[in-house]
Amino acid sequence: MVHCFTYTHEGKPLFFAWDVESGSLHNVDEAAFLVCKNKFGELTDEERQKFDAVSDVEKREIEEELFKLESEGLLNTPETRVDLPFSGEIKAMCLHICHDCNLRCSYCFAKDGTYNTPRDYMSFEVGKAALDFLFENSGNRHNLEVDFFGGEPLMNFDNVKKIVAYGKEKAKSIGKDIKFTLTTNGVLLNDAAIEYLNAEMDNVVISIDGRKEVHDKLRVSPNGKGSYDVALKNAKKFRAVRGDKRYYIRGTFTQNNLDFSVDALTLNDEGFDQISLEPVVLPDESPLAIHESDLEKVYEEYDKLSEEYIKRRKGEKWFNFFHFMIDLKNGPCVAKRLTGCGAGKEYVAVTPTGDIYPCHQFAGGDGKYYMGNVLSGTFDRNIQKTFAGINVYSKEECNKCPAKYYCSGGCAANSYNFNKDLKKPYGLSCKMMRRRLEDSLAIYCIEHGGND
């Protein structure tokens, strides 16, 4: 499959041909782009007129170059399918350390952190049982990962520390390595918490939505007061001690801030160099939802952000934007590209009561994919096998998508929540992903000197 696309850099169009199967990216001139798109895609009416104006001699020369690239396996490469064996091993876990939160964010999919359940806190006993389940089901996996999630994890901080201590001690005793991540809204991120998280967490994710007026409109305390000032102050203190260790400032954009490029750049202006801004995922009837009619604005914002991103990465305001990170030479392994996060297959979530779900987004739902409980020792292998069958190959709509090896078929929870079908991707997310991929490829080419 060959995907032809354009990108405007510093006011000038750049032309690309992207070989999906081999991962080869070709920066070509306009004539070659038109010939390539005519051969492998579909020209627009305007492009057809330009194509017709290219001389026959030039077209033949370009065709010869394209044929050479094909013969070298760098263009129109046939799909080569690989086996995706299922071992039943679990390598990662999300611990819902509490179903409670000190904020009332308007777009929260977890219903104020409760996941539609009574407000509850994970005990050390449940956390210990969850880690024992992970260790016992990890098979030959050496590297294991655990993410503390909520609600707000710092509301149950004492048990976070106990569980981490237990996990690291047991991992060492059985010859494995375990890494922990924690996601927080930053409000309770005091000096003691900063010191501990910096020392013990492999990654820390702090939620800030960008501009104060954007953040404070939606991320509020129970009394309606915005949380921006305290979250930003605490996040800056954490960043100051974090050094080169992993962290992210993670925001959400909604109908309220479709101009989200400003929010990403605002976070960078505040001193953060690891930034993610995710599109909100809400039912169409929500006033904050992003709709099909908003896509052109969303595309425009990704394009604007990408241009400023290129500029800033040359100077003192260098930063990483999560959705623009791509490595064409040393990217994810094949299995990761095909299966994504591995929810339900090699990654599970555990609630405060010990219930197991394929991921955090399935908790508190209709219960269809309840997998068992770490206290009772139950685990539904049939559901695990169902999720093991979710991959790019099994999703019909992914087969002809140029982004398939970078979104890995999209989020299973979104597929189920919007389509009641684990193998039918959430279309709006697919379209945004394709645009982000094009921008990411162009950025990679520009930053690497425009070479293939």
C-alpha cells in the first residue's frame, strides 16, 4: 500500500509517498507525487489537471524510478503477515488505587473517578493480591509494568507506597523487574509526594489542559473552583526535580478548545518538554464532544502545532509532543504495531475490590467483559483469548488504512462503547490519527534532512 500526501512547511508544499508495509518514506517533487498518486491512489480534479500537464517523457522517467523502488522493496511492498502467538502471559496492569477523586472534571469518562461504583479505596491486601496475580501470570516475561490510576491515586498514597515496596521486593526475589507509573491531577502533589514519585516511579503523568481559562472551566473541585493554579505550581516543582527521567503533562481538548495547538504551546511556554494533548471521547450528545464537522479545524490545529513544533525543537523550547513521536528506523516491534496496548490479552486493570477488566475503561461499564477477581483467584481465559484476537488483521476497516501500524487498530474500549463491536474502530479517532501520522512523517523527514 502506498499513501501519497502533502504537507505545507514554511508556506511551501512538500510531497510524500509513504510505503506502508516497508515503512519507507519518500520526499518527492510534485510531478513524481502526481504520477505516484495516479498509480497507487486517486487524483483530485485539480491534481488531474496538473498530472495531464506533465510531459509524457517526464512521466516515463518517473515510472522507471517508481519501478526501481518497487523492485528494491521500498514502494508498493506486498503485505507480509506474521503469526501472533498467544501465550496467556500478563505483562502489565493498571491498579485503580481508588474510585474517588478530589476534582469533578466535566469530561471524565470515569464519572468523577467512581466508575459508576461506590467511592472506594484499594487496600494493601487487594494491591498485594493483584501484584501476585501479575507475577504468577507473567510467565517468562522479565519486565513488568504497573500503572496507578484513579480517580486520584494520591488520595490513597499510603497504599501506593506499600504496594510499590512489596512489588519491587518480590520482583527482585524472583528475578524480574517491575516498573511503576502514576497518573495524577497534581492537586495533592506536595513536596513529600514529589520526592517519592521522583525516586520510585518510572513515569509520572500530570493532567493539565493548557491555558488557565481552558483548564479551569472543566477541571474543577467539588465547590466549582478551578484547579489550574495549584496543579501548575506543583507540576513545575516536580519538573524541576525530575531531570531526564520520564514524565508527561497530559491534557485533553474538547469542543471548548478546538484551538488546542495554543494549549500545547502554552504548556511548553510554562517549561514542560514532554507534552500530550488527547482528543476527548464522548457521546455525540455531549456539549463537549468533538464531531465530524470539527475535523477540518482539528486538522488545521495539528498542522499549526507541527510547524511551531519544528521551529521550537531547534532552540531552547525543544519539546516532545506525544502524537508526533515516530521513529522509522527503530520503531515498535511488529507485535506491538499489530496489537497496540494489549488490553485484555497481556494487560489488565484491577479495581479497588479486586475485579479484573481488560483495561481501565471497561471498569464500571455493562460488565460484559468482567474477567474475574484477584482475591478469588478467578480469571476468564476465554475473554482473554477474545482480546488476543483483536489486532490489525482482524479489523476489516484497518486493512486499507495507512495508519494501521501506528494506531494498531485503535482503542478496543472506544470500539465497544461506540459500536458495541471490539473489531469496529471508532471512526472519528481513525481520521484524526491519519492526520497526525502525516504530520509526524513530515516532521521526521524535515528533521532528518529530507532524505528517504
